[in-house]
Amino acid sequence: MTESTVQVCVLDDVGHINLRGDRHSVDFITAVESVIGQSLPVAANTMSEKEHRVFWIGPDEWLITTVADNTLGLLADLDKKLASHHAAVNDVSGGNIELRLSGKNVRDVLAKGCTLDFHEIVFGPGTCAQSGLAKAAVLFGFVEAPHTFDIIVRRSFSDYLLRWLANAGCEYGIEFR
Amino acid sequence: MFLIQCPWCGERAETEFSYGGEAGIVRPLEPDALSDAEWADYLFNRTNLRGAYKELWNHAQGCRRWFGVERDTVTYKIEGSYELPSGRAGKGA
Amino acid sequence: MQPNRLKQGGRIDRSRALSFRFNGKSYEGYTGDTLASALLANGVSLVSRSFKLHRPRGIVGAGAEEPNAILQIGRGASTLPTQRATQVELYDGLEARSTKGWPSLRFDIAAFNDLVSPLLAAGFYYKTFMRPQALWPWYERFIRAAAGFGLAPREPDPDRYEHRNAHCDVLIAGAGPAGLIAALVAARSGARVIIADEQNEFGGSLLSASQTIDAEPATAWIEATTAELDALDNVTMLTRSTVFGYYDHNFVAIVERCTDHIGEDVAGVRQRLWRVRAKQVVLAQGAFERPLVFCNNDRPGVMLASAVSCYIHRYAVCPGKRAVVFTNNDSAYRTAIDLRAAGASVVIIDSRAEGAGALADAARADGITMLPGHIVTDVSGRRHVSGVRVAQWNGDVTSTVQNTINIDCDLVAVSGGWSPAVHLHSQSGGKNAWSDDLHCFVPAEYAQANVSAGAGNGKWSLQDCLQDGLDAGIEVIARCGIEAADVTLPLAVEVASRPLEPLWRVPAATDPDRCPKQFVDFQIDTSVADIRLAVREGYRNVEHVKRYTALGFGTDQGKLGNINGMAILAECLGEDIASVGTTAFRPAYTPVTFGVGAAENVGDLFEPVRKTAIHASHEAAGAPFEVVGQWHRPWYFPQGDEDLHTSVARECLATRKSVGMMDASTLGKIDARGPDVVEFLRRIYTHDVGKMKVGRCAYGIMLGEDGMVMDDGVIARVAERQFYLTTTTGGAAPVLAWLERWLQTEWPELEVYLTSLTEHYATIVVAGPNSRRVLQDIGCNIDLERDSFAFMSVRDAELAGIAVTLFRVSFSGELAFEINIDSRNALKMWQLVADAGAKFDITPYGTETMHVLRAEKGFVIVGQDTDGSVTPVDLRLQWLLSKDKDFLGKRSLSRTDCVRSDRKQLVGLLSEDGKTVLPEGTQLVDDPGAAIPVPMCGHVTSSYYSACLGRPIAMALVATGHSRRDEIIFASLADGSAVPVRIVSPVFYDPEGERQND
């Protein structure tokens, strides 16, 4: 029996909010930050983490992940606060599946299916990136040192991706929880 | 496989992108004022240069932004990428 | 009993004997052997038959260059064809077979080809098998049976392969002296380094030599260097790993053979494909020795001098007892000395009048006979060399030789000089230049971020290789912006040498077109006479001569023969080699298995299967799935042993009579909002979105700028400045990218944000006269009656307390509701609908029934009834085209081609016999009796049996179809029959639309 050095957990208590708005607008950023209580990352491939996790996913687009029960409240607060702005707030919780991968060989498994550089000096705290994993488009977020990552994938691809992970991770005794 | 510089996300593998053809093709403001030939020129004709070529790429698996790339069609060397300017002046040129 | 095995020495483990089989016969070798060294140790010299002439062939080389010993390795499903015995590590139980020679290697019937070889000159196949053309399939069968290097297994591949992406500052291809020292400087400097070598251990040529570095055996330096690299975290060392492809932007492919050396049926990954993106690449793959070209130079027992040295040093195998060394340069003198030390008698034939430099003194001291100013002109012996003919060399290649003497021997070690392995440099786009000093092509212009070093860069001496490797390492580190660490240049002892004198071919006793064959490319059987023939027949360009003579077309890509071939071509053309040039090398450097190319992308991981949130329920219901793009959608829901036809008939009737439900979750869904969203959508859709009221839906189409229908769907105005757009299943991603493209490139001044909600919302369609009652019975918080929730309306609501968005739209022509619901609640809602619908016999239906229902109504499916050449006018959708505004594609609709009267237009078709269901794609003709080719007037796009109407219906695109109502045309079936069909309106059912408005 191989010792498990990669663990995968499907997070089921999460809500996802897609936010679009003008990064050049100080008003917009202030309004958002006053609701979420943390910074809105404006640098590419970065994320902010406090009560929620906020991923930069485009120059005018963010993904906010939070506890499932908070989602509708946060959504309503953002809608209200941004009513006078050109912005778009959408609940996308149903569309995404979020996986948490941990263990010392996570980076090795990811390297089998993704062209991103997962070396620790490149992909560390505060980093997120969108790319492809195997044949699915995904969002990677670095969650915790040394090797814990979140992978957010569209719901319809999640079954495929889990099967791909099971295959790619078998040499590391991959476990699903 | 190309290595393409997304102006936002940085250098990424070609598999993350989709191709958008020649950059700088401006949609005529008054299509109805054009002859069939003029409209067809906008619709179909491209410079198809040998050498430095400005083209559009979309970071499909990334930030979903369209941007410009200057690529040599002989050597495939990419000279650089650039954001498309905002406002009507942009035109992807 | 291994007759050619030396008592001591070599990098083999004599305590671990291995048994293996070659062509059914058992032999023994040792751990550390290659298949080639073990065969030679056992005195097996005949290993294959040549490709075209079926001449007996033996092992020539000791590495990737081997042209003859191309064998089939292993058994059953794991077997590998096209393996070079020189690169196959021996394992216990290995089974190898020759891939040429039938019925047996020794009695090859096709060897008759050799006797008629004058008929099989260059271009023979082109000339002979061209006519009569009708016989080609017959010829092909024989050519295919006679050609090829082995068999692919027929069984599914049982082995595991994988891909692995990697990034590094410096990738080093080749771990000989130059590669190792380049790696050392890069690694010590802290760069991320990958160093790969195709052999089982690092060291390259040093493993096959007796040279010293810093006054120690070279192997000590290798061990110290690899130990230091191994201890560093920033270095990845890959043995048994061939860098086989150099692609754009420093993307480099390596195949790592993980378990091939252990045996078959080994657990774990068999081969791994490394996909490396390197900032800098050092190419240090070394050089290949060139053979010399003389009569019968392909006889078993004629080998490369460097290979002979390699077998002696590395594997303790001396392939002969009485050796002749034939050379035009100094390096083969080392082989002569090695052979002498191994106990063989040696004669050196050196074409150079003055012989070698300091090495000649060493050879003389060893008692080696030397004949400077002489050449080997011919070889005797058929299955193995038994002697050579030697003549004095007058320096005139166009002369014929006389007064030859015979020397008996069982081994001829040849050296015609060295050619850098420029393959990867060439693949990278780099240019090679002919060096008149070195008499070889060397890397000249670089196209990418790489540098060549060592013998691969034309550095022949060990000291030069070390210096060149060190320089390369420092160079690439500097280019990476890293400060180079200190590495002291090691010292190797060098002796004074005399330069090579080119000898591209050796004259024979008769002219080169009549003398026994002088082979240039062993694998593909190209001879001097073939190249001369090509030139006589008018070929001058090197690429053309290559194709005519097949020079370099083998799996070895002419690693041995190409340069001699170019030089002989240059001689024939009266030009110098530099102006003849060389052909381009392409990946792969050595053959790569399909298995590692495919890796895990086979079976159920071949293509992603996208599943809707309700998939589990469909699976439980036993529905077969239809693949739509990557989606798996329930096709129909059979009850008992129903087939597609009966199931669909039942589903259709139930929906029309009472109520049906379907999973439409795969439709694309886009939230569009912003101050300019109305203006934006006015430009995108053909109708005037601005006229839509909040809470209302509309059917909308979008066109490409060429005026052709691109996608369609429902548009709902959910707020003043917010719309909800649906697309076709296949259009979900492309339409979003298309909309973003216009926003980002052409109209950046428009303030609109788009967000994909395709996967967030699942969609459940409830359709049929009882659909309203089903929703009411679930418990709906809004009034669903016609007066308050009319056809083509949208409303947020709650069903059983769950938030949904309800659309009163219909793709079936029935009263229908589409429930859009958070995917997480979809399965639950599906069950609620099923339960509430039970008393109405609610019937789940799949994509097939959906298709039939919509076809009965004449609703098109974009991509099925359209193909990118169909305008909205062709579909009779003029009513959707706004005259008051511009929209994408509008101008194209008035182009001459789009207003032609004979365009194919959408019509309905009814088989006159009332029975025939026309196959989709069937061609339509006006007159089936017309002369062949019968002019076609259209084709069937959709066709079904309609249970509601009790007859087949079809939709078709027919030239001028709109004005041909009630005419009879003919459907031309595959069996040659023609079925009369009547052109009708495509709306077969409820043309007034009363049912959906209910």
C-alpha cells in the first residue's frame, strides 16, 4: 500500500460570486472593499484572503469564494452597494466545483496535466492562476503552505477531472475525502 | 508550441489561447454606404504578410481578454504583446 | 559461452548473467549489456536483412545511429517495433526478432532482390508501379508486405504512460563531457537545471574510452560530477531520456524510458513524455562517426571504429580477432590500439599518405601494421566479412583501382571522420554551415535561445569539449541573468594529431555504376550508383535527390549516410558541399512510441465527459446518452425493452397529449448588463432588442459578419439594463468569446459586462397541455395563468419554496415552462416535477424527442439545418431582421450572392409514399433519370418519423425552395433508388401556434 502523499477533498460548504467592475474606479474598489472587508486584488494572478477568498480572474473580473450560507447575503450587499456603479454581481455557486488538494506531491500531480510552473518559488502564497488541467479549464489558488491548492472547475467537468486526478495521482496513493 | 505573453497573465502556453486573425481590421461605421466590393474587402481580404504580422489572440483559458501580438510568420518569433487601447481609437490596431 | 567476451573490463556485471532469445535461439549476456553488445559477445553478426535488397546485415554502430540492427523487442501487447539493438538494454528473458527476412534470416527469399538489384535502382518504385494504375492496389499489397520494420501489436496497450510538464532555466541535452560541465556550472550557479541523456548512465563518449581527466580515469570525473549534481535540489537528472523534439519558443520534448530496461509487465509508468519549457538550452549530443564508402561496405563485420572501441571498453566485447582498420583520420588509431590490447591482430589502412600524428607512434609500439596511402576497395565474404581488397591510393576519386592485394580479416573498423549531431539544432530552426577545416556541418546561426557545445559543435578533442561545455554553461547562465559560479576547467591529456583528409567515396576496379554496391545509406539501401543515377536523370536539388533515392528516409534519418551522400552529390554536380547544402531534420530524433504520445488520454479519459447536474437521475432511469460536443445528454428514456423508435413515439405523444419533461441544462446562458447593454445587443441581434419590455422574452438570431446564421436562442429582458441570453449548447463558449471580442476590440466604449451562467443554472423544461398544472401542483408562488404570465414572459418565482427563474417559452410548440434553477438544487427539482407530474403521467424525454417535436413545428437547429452558408432569409426569418438599425452581418444580406434567387432555402418534405424516413444528408434531385453526374438541387437536413402526424417528416435546403411549394422532387438514396418527395411548408403541426400560447 502506497503511503498517500496527495489528498483531494471536494468542498461543499462554499459559495462563489462572480464580480465584474472597473479596476480604474476608486469608487468601485472602495465600495467593494467596504462590503467584503478585505482588499480587492488588482494585480494579475493574485488573490486576497481574509473572511473570503478573492481571486483575480481578469482585469475587470474577480471570483469571491465564501461560506455557502453567506453567499446570498454578500450578494445582496454587493448589489446594493454597487447599484449606482457599472458592475455585475452574479451568483455562480451552482456552476463551480471547488477541490482542495494537499500533500507533498500535489505539485507533481498538477504538472502532469498543466503547463503552468508550479515550482514553489513561482506558485506560492497569494498566487492564483487560470489555465487548463488535463482537458478542463480551471482556476488554481494557493491556499496554504507548503502544498495546498484549491482547484475551481466548472461543474460539468468535475467528474472528468476527478477521474483524471485519480489516474494521475495513483503513484502517490491519491485519496479522495 | 508557442509561448505567448498575455499582457495581463504573463507568458503562457499556446494551448490556453485562441487565435483571432489579423489585428486592426476596423468595422466600417456605415456599412450601407459601401459597395459590395468595399464591404467584401473588409469581410474577406487580409494582408497575410510574410514577416512581422499583427494579430489578435484571446486568452481563452485565462482572463478572457483579447489582445494584440506581433508575430513573425516566417520564424514564429513573437516580438511582443500589447493591450488593445480602450475607446474607439483602439480598433485593435 | 560468449566467444567474443573479454575476460575483464567493461561496465558490465559478470556476476549477473541474463538469458535472452534472438530469433528463437537462446543466448546469455550480462547486466549492463545492450542487446547489441550481447549479440556481438555471442558472435552473432547477422542481425537483419536490408530494406530493399534484403542483403545480410550486421551491427554497425553502438548508439542512436545504428542503421541495421532494427529489431522487434518483446512479446504480445507490449512489443515494440523499430528498436535499435544498440540502445536496448538487456534484461532477463528479453525476446528479440529480426523484422526483415522471410522465411528465415539466413534463407531470405527476397534476397533475390539483390541479384536483380540493377532493376531496383533509385526511382524503381516510382517508375515501375505507376502503370497500369488499376494494378496499384495489387502492387501495394506486395510492397507493404516486403517493407517496414516490424509489427505494431494488435492488442490494447496494457502499459502505463504519462505526460509531465516541466520548466527550467537551462535544459541540457546530452550528458557527455560538454553537457556535464555545462550542467555543473549552471547547477552551482543556482539555476533550475534539467539534464537528459539517452543512455542508462551519464558520461557519454567517456564511458567508451580510456582517456584521463585531471590525471584520473575519466570515469572518476563523471562520478564526482554526477554525485554533485545529484545532491542539488535545483537539478533534475534524466537517464534513458532522449531529447527528441525541439519546437517553437524553446519547447522541448523528452521521452524517458522508465521500465523498458527492466522487462515487460512491470508495474508503474513505462515511458514518460517530458514537455519542457526551457529558458535556455545547451545542445551537447556529441557527434556521429561517418562510415567510408567502398564496395560491399555493408557486409556484417564492417563496423564503425568508434563502435568497436565502445564495445571493447564499455561491454568487454571484442567483435573480431583479425581486424582491419580503415581510416582517413587519427581517431581510428585509438580503436586499433584498443583492438590490439584486446588481443586482436590489427592492420591500419590509412588513406592519408603520411598517416597519423603521435598516435601512429603508439600504434607502431604496439606492433600494429600500418599502410598509409592505401584504401580498402572491396570486401569479401557474404554473411560475414572474410577479407578486404586493398589498393594504393592515388588521390583521384574518378580513377579505377588496380593491383589490389587481399588481407584476410573478420572485422573491418572504418572511420570517415565525424559529423556533429546537429539534429536538434536543425529542429530548433538553426542553420548549419559547412566547415572546410572540420569537413562537416557545424551549428552556425541560432534561431532560438540555445547554444551547441562539445563534439556536437565540432570540437573533437576532450579538452576542447570540456572548454566548450564550460563556456556554453557560463553563456546560458548569463543569458538567464544569473551570476555564474566558479568551475575549474579540468585537464585532459591530448596528443598531437594530423588532420583528416576527406574521402567521400572510394574508387573500385570498375566504374561506380557497374562495380559491386557501395552503400551510402545502409538502412534504406541507397548506393553511390543511385545518387549518380538521380543526377543523370536531372535531379539537382538535395531535397529532390533525397526523395528520389530515399537517402536519409529511414528511421535513423540518415545519421550515418547523409553527409557522405551530400558530398557524393556535390561531386556529381561538380559543386562544393557547402553549396549543395543539407536537408532539414525533423522530430523525432529517434522513433517515439504512440503509447507515450497518447499517455493517459485514452479510454474514458480520451475526451472529457460533461455531465449536467441531473445526470445521475438519467443514468438511474437507464437512458442512453447522446454525445453533443463533450456533453452527454439523455437521448431517450426507454421503458422495458423499447427501442429508440418506440420510445420516442411514446415520448412525443405523451408530451403532446399531457406533459413531458426534459433536461435542457446544456444551453449556453449569459448575463449581460450595463448602461450600454441595449445598444450592444441591438448591434448583435437582428431584431430590435430595444423594443423589448422588461419581463419579456424574444427569439433572437445572431449572424456572422458574412450574413450567415451563427447562433440562436432566447433573449430575456430581466431589468431595464440587464438581459439574460441563451445560446445553443455548442455555442455557449464561442458566442461568449464572440461577444467579448466585439466589446473589447471594436466597441470598447460600450459599458457592458457579460458573465457566463451556463453551469450555474440547470434548466428543466416542462412541456405539454398539463405543464401549468404540474407547476401549480408543485407549489408556485406566482400566478401562472395566461393573463398574468403570458407566452414569451420571464419571471422570478419559487417552486416548493426554491428560487427559480421561469421562462414561458416553447421549443416543442406546446404550452411549456423552462425552469432555471441553481444547479445544486436541480436534481431535487427534477424529482419534484416528476412527482407532481405523476398523476398526469409526466414523461421524461430526451434529445431525440426534443428534435422531433421541434421539427414538427418547423423550428430550425443551428448547426443541423444550417451549416454556415445559410442566411436568415433562406430560413424565412425575414421577420426577425430589423430595418431600423444596423446589426452584425446586415450589410452582407444585400450582397449579390445573398440575394441570388437560386439559393438553397429551407422547406419541409413529405415522402410521397407516406412511409420512407429519409436519411439525414440525403441528396435531392429534380430528375433522377438525368445523365450522370445527376445535378443536385438540395439536401435533407432533418428527418424523423412523427408519431403525432403518423408519417415521416423532413426539413431540407432546396434551391429556390420557397417558390416550389407542392412540387415533387426526388430523394436519392444510397441504394440507388429515388423516392419522390413533396415540397411543403416546414411547419407541420399547429401552424397557428395556438397550443404554445394557451
